[in-house]
Amino acid sequence: MSHIRGRFHKDADKLVQQYTASVPFDQRLYQQDIAGSIAHAKMLAKQGIITDKDAELIVMGLVAIRGEIEQGQFQFKEELEDIHMNIEARLAERIGDVAGKLHTARSRNDQVATDLRLYCKEAIAQTIEGLRGVQAVLLDIAEANKAVVIPGYTHLQRAQPVLLAHHLLAYFEMLERDVQRFQDCLKRTDVLPLGSGALAGVPYPIDRAFVAKQLGFSQVSQNSLDAVSDRDFVIEYEAAASLAMMHLSRLGEELVLWSSAEFGFVEMDDAYATGSSIMPQKKNPDVAELGRGKAGRVYGHLMGMLATMKGLPLSYNRDLQEDKEGLFDTVDTLLSTLAVFAGMVKTLKVKAERAGQAASLNYILATDVADYLVKKGLPFRRAHEVVAKLVSYAVDKGKELHEMDLGEYRQFSPLFEANVLDINVSSSLRARSIVGGTAPQQVDAQLARARGLLKGGGGGY
């Protein structure tokens, strides 16, 4: 920890410097830090707090420093503690004492809060773009396989036939909610804290609205104590990211199952699978499995940040330094998972014949037979009982429902007529023609709606 000159009589212990330094990870905020400083310097000159000449020198120096960092020529020093002090020290080397005027009317407390909000705003935009990318490939594969039927499951048991497109659109809907959560998070992130000072505001005639416009914030914070110590927006991003990772994990789990020999509904592209070190026949769905595993990593960052914040009194406390590493890793993990899942889904090979066979077995049309009796006037609970006995009989005989004749059906109810033999997967799908159902015409409508959402870019509810 670098002591500010004047108050302390000796330097911090070397171990303390290493323990408290944040520059090893907060240096990735250099763009946001420099942008915030440039806007602040321009505002100071506009308000007559520093001269135009001094502001011009400061801005030129900051632009040059940004170039040094981007070209790998900047030397970050751990003893200078954080990104702010590293840039400020280098600015002093370049332009002299004028650099000291930059920190007029601000504190590192409102400075870092501004940097982090700028970073989160950019991360949110990238995240929404990544979510849209996965939605787009889900929609593409759904439209390309509109006629493919698969078993729908409850309790991981075959339940009723559904269109594959219908199943994939369920994930589109999940990701649409994620998009909306990040859009909502942006509203509360898009608030400028700069001008709050250390905690009580600043005694200079600053123009916060000017700085907000320069940096692209839609509003300024209304309470300086809250502004320097608020990390709700970090928690909100991590919470939304946790939900998004959960959705991707569920998709990953289904692809692991579907690509197994036991299911065989899809085949992973070689580029998104790995082999075994000992079993030459193996094709492991490692990308899907890793996405599933990384969800827990993101959850951990959310829990860590909540635990950090829960006992903090107002206003700024050094504990808040712990906000960055978890956030950075959350952003990196989510963005990379979105990118790799988009590629994996895009290259899936659907095995339509195998999926269709699975959707016609295991008495999957039993509910349709019960509905047949209900339409004949039998109460549903009674119809359910009749068909349960019918299925039990079929199991004993080793027959599927479509392999039974009318005489066998009528052993269980006189309401069965010849047209019960017409019940099949296609009729089952067509029967569910309600909004949100799996009937082909309803799925076509949902595909069109989804395509419209992607073109429009906004939320869909």
C-alpha cells in the first residue's frame, strides 16, 4: 500500500503492499479510468476550476498513456497500489506538477465506482450480443428441423411427443428472459457516481451532468454516501449471469444426454468434442460438460459478493476491492461460454429418424387415448384409470398401443371405436394447437415471433 505523503512516517510493509495491491487485476480498467479522467479534466476546465491549458496538457498526457498501455510499453508498479495511482504517477512523469490538478474535486472512491460502472455497461452490451448469438443458432437449427419429432420428457421419462423446434424454442425463451434481465440491470448501472468525492460530495462548482454526457451516463447519483459504496450493479450482473449460466448448463446437460448412444438424437461436431486417452471409440461432449461445470463457478462469485457486502457500514470500505476479480471472471466465463455454445449448437447434426422412433414408443400416446375417451363423455379421472389398465395390459402382452386391435381396446371400454386406431404422433401434435403448444402451426408462429425478436433486438414480453 503506497502511503500518501505527509501522514505516515514509513512505508508499508512489503507483504502489506502485496496483500492490498489491486493493480494486478484492476489494470484491465485502464480504458475506463482514462476516459473518466479525460471527462473530469474537461469539466474542471469548463467550470474554471483549472485552466484550459492545464486541461489540454492533462488530456494529451492521458491519451499518450493509453497508447503506452495498449502497445505494452507501460510499466505497472505494484507499490503504486491500483490502476488510478499508476496512471496518475505516469501522468506526473510526463507533464509535471500539472498532473496533480487532475484529482481536484474527486476521490479514488468515486473514481473507481465510475470505472466499474463503465466496465459493467460495456460488459452488459457484450453479454446481450452473446445471448442473441446463441438464440440465433437455436432458431436456425429449429427452423432447419421443423418436422423432426422427439419425445418430450418429465422426470426424464418419455411423456408426450413434441417437435424438436418446440423444445429448442424453450431455450430461446429462457435466453430472452436473460436478455431482459441484463437490459434491466443496465438501467441501474447507467448512473454516474463521479462528483460524490470520498463520501460527502465536493466543495467545487462541478458540472456532473456534463461529465455524465461525456461518458454516456443517462443520470447522476442522488446520494454521495450511497454512490461510493453501492455495488448492487455488480451483484445484479452476477445474478443475471448466474441465471444465464444455469440456462446454458441445462442446455449442455440435454446435449450430453442427446448425444449419448442411449438417446442418439444428435451428434456433436468433432470440433466441439474430445477423445478418450484410453478408449479409442469415445467422442466426449466436453464443451457441454464444461459449460455445465462453469455455472457453479459463476454462482460462487455471486455468493462471494453478497457475503462481502452484507456487513459493510456506509460508506466506502476497502472490502469493496473484492468486487473486481469475481466480476471480471464472471464476465469472461459467461462471454466465452456463450461463444462456444453458439458454435456447438450451430454445428449439431440432428438424427431425425432415431428421434422419431423414440417419440413413437413407450406408450407415449397414452394421454391422447385418455383424451379420446374424455371427448366421448368419460370424466378425465375415469379415462385416466381406463388407459392405465390398457397400458398395463399392453406391457404384459409386449405390445405398443399402435400394435393393438380394436377388440383389445374394447376390453377396457365400450366407448372405443375404430377411429381410436387413427391416433398417432402426427395427430397428437396437431391436437395441441394452443398458443405455446407443440402443434406445427403454433410452432411456426413461435418461430416467426422469435425471428422478429432477433431482428428487433428488444425484449419480447
